[in-house]
Amino acid sequence: MRETLILLFGQTIQMFLVLLIAPGIAGITRRVKARFMRRQGAPIIQPYRDLIKLVRKESVVAQNASWLFRSAPYAILAFTWVAAALVPTFASGLMFNWAADALALVALLGAARALLALAGMDVGTSFGGIGSSREMMIATLAEPAMLLVLLTMALTAGTTRLPEVAEFLISAPITVRVSLALALVALIIVALAENARIPVDNPATHLELTMVHEAMVLEYSGRHLAMIEMAAQLKLVLYISLIVCLFLPFGMAPANAGPAAWPVGMAVYLVKLVLGAALLGAWEVSIAKMRVFRVGEFLGGAFVFAFLAILLAFVTREVLN
Amino acid sequence: MTGVDYSTAPQLAILLSGILLYAVAAVFAAMFHRHKSALAAVYPICIIAAAVTAGASLAALLADTHSGFRLPLGLPIIGLHVKLDALSAFFSLIVNLGVLTTAIYGMGLDRDRDLSGRVEPFFPAYALAMNLVLIAGDAFGFLFSWELMSLTSWVLVVSHHRDAGNRHAGHVYLVMAAIGTASLLFAFGGLAGASGNYAFDAIRAVPPGPLVSGLVLAGAIFGAGSKAGIAPLHAWLPLAHPAAPSHVSALMSGVMTKVAIYGLIRIVFDLLGTPVWWWALPFLLLGAATAVLGLLYAVLDHDLKRVLAYSTVENIGIIFVGLGLALAFRASGLTAAAAVAMAATLLHCLNHSWFKSLLFLGAGAVLHATGRRDFDGLGGLIHRMPVTAAFWLVGAMSISALPPFNGFVSEWLLFQAVLAGPQFPEPILRFMSPAVGAMLALAAALAAACFVRAFGIVYLGRPRSNEAAGAHETARPQQVAMALLAGLCLLGGLFGGVMVSAIQPLLQTLAGAPLPAVGTGPTPLSLVAFDAARSIYDAPTIAIFLLISGTLTVMLVHRISSRRTRLGPAWDCGFPDPSPLTQYSASSFSQPLRRVYGSTVFGASETVDMPQPGDNRAARFTVRLHDYAWELLYAAPARAVLRMSERLNALQFLTIRTYLMLMFSALIVLLLIAAVWF
């Protein structure tokens, strides 16, 4: 009973931890980008201020918006939050880590994305439609690539449960595996696309012809916009955590170690997150955004990488076990 | 096989009484088809019959009933066999739940507007025929009921016969149904072999040799697969299913395709003997191609009901992949994996029957309210039909395999089965399973895009026509029918673990083993595929998590936010346009997808006709798509048949002398053949 409570406590910590650090991670990325561009940049806590400002402002809702438009931000945030709470971050084997395996994680994110795309179409403006249409096109390539990456990892570890995958990779002998390298490249491309980062989308632009994510959320304001932004920041944390959990799980507190190992695990996790955010910033200043219709080829590349990865995993599986 | 003393289990007796009630309803409606007040009783009778039959089949499924008897009807000597086992019971449950909900929907139909005088006699007859297919215990009964099912549904397809498009659809459907039945006849001929005993028990006792079983497999896949809508034989389906009245479309797409899958399972998993690994190849290849192709059609189409029909094609592809995996695993002796694949297949049959019926009923409500089913005339219906919109959203999320709804459960199980692929001893299967997994992943993502588009264009935004602007909410019985199906979609999504344990005996029969680790998860409701350390999907826990995080979000935001809301005009980057035509349309939504996938799959080409400056002509933009399946497999043979019949037409205008000459030479040729042969 006591152990259950401890694990539940750990799960609750993670749930609120991801929520608390998400705006900060976005702030770090923006700061790094600014410094690379020789700008001072906003302080790292700026996203927190923005969120509070947005929440305090009144919401302006279009006259012909439906209930879906108003309720979607809550649902999108809830879906993304649950997904982020279930990815192993600082410790594996928390209370509910098992509830959603890798496939369920993809589906939870898919539900959030579908609701966001629907919300973009609700008011009936051309920009909302453009954003939703492009988002779903990107998703048709990014989601299968991500599924294949996760299936590759599941094959390598023999389980679709993310904590077990992480533990397997910690304990397995370190060898260079081609399939894992391919999977990593594919997952990074997917992460860039899903988080609307350069070169697929530019989070800092409102240029009509190139918008994807920003076009979908154009009609949102006030608290609704705050929730959408929060969900986007959570999603970034989720993807960095996922990459870290699958490819650099070292330092994560193991399942049977108990709460004593959590502070170390948390420190390592935060360092990895900050590094990931900084790398993302560096990447974004070093590359230009591509045309929307080149995105298909870019993500098609991710799909092919992921497919090669799973093919190799299938073929070499016998040798490993 | 005469004189076998079968017992008649109570489940079978109740089931038969329900089926008899369908027959009564059909005869009653046929006799009184001119009396509107009498016809009003048809759907209530169907509801009772469906409830009785569904209850009996659920009981038979849970009790793993094996029961049957023989009637002195049908073929001489063999008689007519009636039997009920867990497989029949499972599909009978699908059929009768479908009939139950669509009959409730039918009660709310507008009698004059929906032409139900033509529909009502054949609706129970159609339900009756589908039930008869499932309880047939011999090839004659099976094919007879199969043909009855095709014909009754054909009548329903052409019930709006004044529309030339519907007549064309009915024509293509009839031809395809005839070819499919002929192919099944061929398959059963191979199964019965030289002894010619068409009873299933006799067939099961003597499995055919390897060559014959290959031919039977081909015949079954062609016959039952064309009925189910497998590509590239699918082209009739998006014509015929939407042409019928919407509640019949729901039955055809949601339920009749499952009866076809039942036929396939019955032949391949039950009658054909021990499976060989290569049997799985056509299932995997056709299924994976169908899954992706069906959705690409759907995502580029402009007609609400046709989009749903194409999505049925996709789901049949997923079911085929599941069947192929189950066959391959069973042939390789991996019974646990076979059970996972089979569970995914069966659950997907059930799930698809629910959400596809729901979506078709919703489409019917839209069609009734606006008179339109083309995307370019719809929009903004969430304001005018809020109930339908909410239920349709549930259906759309279920079919896109999004948690916590039921589509995800079968999809999850199927991916777990794919992950067992490296255990295949055959290298071809080991290479194919990741490819199949990739196609399934692609299909899942495309499904989400397809249904975001469909829901967004039909229900969201601003109305694109006056009809859509003046739409009204649908009648109460129709709302009830949709509510039932939406509830089933949610329950099926939450309690996948319970549903899997209910079909354990069936999995034992079909896959050779039950699911290995049902009920060993962290909570009693967890769905566990192989073992709890390997994979768990716990929908109730996730749902509770979603509830908690949703509530927390609402509380947090409302605690610190201003909660002030102002209504204003849409922002639209500062340039809102009052015309609804400036919204994104269905074709603009699918344009990026068409650019990415269309050029290879459909040979899509775009032409822009831009007038020179000073020219007042309107600019034109045209997109050309090729439906290769139709062009190569339907249009080309049809042209060949037409050409040949024109040639043969000359035979009608010969002289008597030439006719006698022809007959005489035919006789000589036949005699020569007989002399050489024997």
C-alpha cells in the first residue's frame, strides 16, 4: 500500500513537473535562437508571463464559432498533458506508466491533433482551413513514421511499454545498431514536424503562405489561446522526453530504486531537456524553412528511414535474441 | 451425412424464432405494402426480432454453443443443414445489432420523402437473408441465402430508381454479385470434391488436396472478397452502398461486408483444413493495398456517403491484414500470436459495424435535413444539427482509431500481432510483416485526415448552400439510434479487455489457442496482448486520466482566468470575407494530400487555364484523376463483353440452312471430344 502511494506520488510529481517546465523549455529554445542571431532575446521566463497575460485577458470568440471551438482547447490540453504525463521522464515504473504504451501515446497525440485541426475549421475562415489541411497532410506522413520508429524500439526491447524499453536500453550492452540510428533520425524529423519547428513550419511567423500551426489557431485568443500554447509547449517537452527516453535513457531512476533515486534522475532529466531545447534552437537558426510542398519529401524521407529501421530490426531480430 | 442426431440448443431455438419474425415482417410488409399504417409496424417488428436474435447469439457466443439440425429441404439426399456455433453467433451478433439500430432509425423516416413503401418489405427480408447465411450448415443453404442477401440488397439499392446514377449502381452491383456468387460456387465445388457432399460437416471431415485448396482459396477470396469490397474488386461498392437509403447503406457497409468476411473465415479457417503459410500472402498483399488505397480514394472524394463507402473498403483491408496474419501465425504454429491477430480481426469487424453504421446514419440525417450529400453544398451543420454532429464526431474519432473509442482497441491489437512478425520461420513473411505494419500505420494516419476533412467540411465552418443553412435536427428515433451506436463505440473502446475475454472460445477454435494473458493486467479491465510485461492498453485508466487532467485544466484556467468572453467577427488575419465560398472547400483541403499521394496512385494531373491580361474569360482549374481499378478491371472487361456480344449479334440473322449446319457441326465436335476423352 505504501509503495503504491509512493508511486502515485511520483506520477503526480511528473504530471505537474512537465506542466511547470514546459514554458521554460520553450523559453530556452527562443533564448538560444536569439543569442545565435546576436540578439539579446527575451528572458527565459517570458513564456510564463505570456501565458499568464493571455489567461487574464478576455477571450474574443468569433460569432459563428460552435461549442467545439470553445471546448477543444481544454480537450487538446488534456490529451497532450496525459500523453506527457505517461512518457517516462525522470523515473521509469511510476504508478501509471504502464497505462499507455507507445502505440497509445501516438494515438493520444493523434486525438489532440485531430481536435486542433477541427477547431481550425470551425469558424470557417480560409486561414483555419489552410492550417488544418496542411497539418493533416504532415500528420499522414509523420504519424506512420513515428509509429514505425516506436515499433522498431519495441522490437528491439521486446515490449511496447516505454519504461521497459528504457530499462532494456540502459541494461543492454552498448553497441552501434544501424536500425536504432535510422530510427533516431526519423524520430527527430518527426519531432520537428509535429512541433511545427523549422524547416517544416516556423513558430515565429504569421506569414500567410507558410503558416501551418499558427494558421489553425489564428482565431483563438485569451485563455483559449493560452491553453493551445501550453499544449504546444507540453508537446515539445514530450517529444524531447521521448527521444531522451528511447535513445539516451541513461540516468533515469530505475523502477525498483524507489524515491531515493528520483532527485538524481530528475537532475539528469532536466539537464537533458535543457540540452535538447538548446540544440533545437541551434538547429533552427542554422537552416531555412522549406516550401510547404517540399515537406512531403522531407517527411517521406523520415518514413523511409523509419521503414528501413523496422525492416532491419525484423531481419536482425533473430541474431539478437 | 443423413441421420445425424443433432441437438437443438435453446439459443438456436430462440435465434430461429427471431429469424422467423423477420420473415413474418417481410411477408406482412409485402402483403400490405399499399397501407401506410400497416407498414408502420414493420420496423417495430424488426426491432423485436433483432433484439431477440442478438440476445440469442450473444448467449450462444458466451456459452460456445454447437448446435444444429437437418431439414428435409434443399438439395436431395443432403437436405438442408442448420447449425449454430460460436463463429456464426459472433457474426449474428454483429448483424442483428446493426439491424436493431438501423430499424430504430427507420422508425423516424419520413414515409413520403424517403420512399419507404419500396424499402419496408425488403428491409426485413434483407435482415433475414443475412441471418440465414450465418446459420447455413451446408453449401447449398449458404449460397442460396447469399444470393437472397444480394438480391434483397439490390432491390434496396435501386429503390430510388428514378435516379440514373442509382440504376447504374444497381446494374454494376448485380453483375458483381453474380460473378462473386459464381466464384463462391466454384470454391464450394472444390471443397465438396468428388464425393459431392455439400454439408459443412462432411467437407470438414475430408479436407481437399494442396492444388484444390489453392483454387478454393482463390475462389473464396474472389467471391467473398468482392462482396466485402477488397481492392481492386471494390469499384462497385462506392456506387452501390451510397445509392441505397441511408439506413440500408449502414447495413450494407457496416454489416453485409462482415457477412462476407464470415464466409471467408468459414471457408478458409474452418472448412479448408490445416492452413499453409502461403495462404496468408494474398490476404496480406490485398489487405495492405486495400487499406491505403481505400483511404486515398476517400480523402479525395466529394460525396459524404461515398467517402464512407470508400472508408469501408479501407477497413475491409485492415480486416484482411488481420486474417492474413492470423493464418500465417497459425500455419507457423505460433498460436498465441494467431489468437492476437484473430482477436484484432474479430473486434475490428464488430467495431467497424458500429462506427460505420453510426456514420452512415448521421450521413442519412444530413441528407434528409439538407437534401444534399456533396461536400460543396454542406457546412456549418453543428449549429443546426448539434446532436447529430456530436454523435458523428464520436463515430469519426472511433474510425480514426483515436482513444478512448473502440477503433483504437482493434488497431492496437493488430499492431501487437505485427510485432510478433519476427518469429515467422518463413523469410517472406518476416519481410512482409513490417511492410504491412507500415501500410497500416499509413492507413491510420490517412483515416484521421479523411475524417477531420469530412467532419470539418460537413459540420463546421459556414453553410455552403441555402439547404445547409436551413437544415433542422433529425427526428428523435434517429437520434436514439445514433446514441446507441455512439454509446457502443465508447463502451467498446473502454472495455476491450472484457470483449476479448468473451470471444476466447471462438479464438480457441479459429486460432488454435485463446489469448494467453487475458485478465493478468494491472487492473481487471486492462487489455493484455501477449503478457503484461510486453504490452498493455488500459483504456479505463487512460479515460480516468483524461477526465482528471481535463477537470484540472478547467479548474486551473477558470481559477486564474478572467472568464470574460466577447463575441466578435472572425479575425481571419484582418480580412474576413462574408462569402462562404472563401472557406476552405473539400477539394482545397485535400489538395496537399493529392499532391503528395495522388500523382502516383491516381495519375493526378492539374491544368490551369489562365487567360491573358485583357481577356475577360474566367480562369479555369481542372484536376484529372484516374481510377485505375475501374478502368482496368471494370470498364475494360465490360467493353470486351460488349464488343463480343456485338460480334455474336450477327448469329441472329442467319438462314435456317446455316443454323442447321452450325448445330450439326457442334454435335460432331462434341462427339469427337467425347470419343477422345473417354
